[in-house]
Amino acid sequence: MQGDESAQSRGEQVDAAERDAAKQRVLAQAEAERVPVEETTRAVPDRRWRRDQR
């Protein structure tokens, strides 16, 4: 039984390591795709549709 338990815990450790690696890849990709606030344009409300309704 001891061999089965250590194999399962080793498998769980591998799963946890893979999850951590995947999380790091996602965070790295998100950081790479992040646009600095200075580079974004300010949203300007478009009120033309209100004029059309009058």
C-alpha cells in the first residue's frame, strides 16, 4: 500500500506543478498583452443617436 500512496502523492505533486506552470504562462501572456494606461485613448460618448431620435 505504501507504494501506491507515494505514487499518488507524486502524481498530485506533478499535477500541482503543471497547474502552477500553466498559471505562470497565462499570467506572463496577460502581462505581455497588457496595454499601458498612457497608450489608451479616452472614451468619448457618442451622442449622435440621441439627435437622430428627436
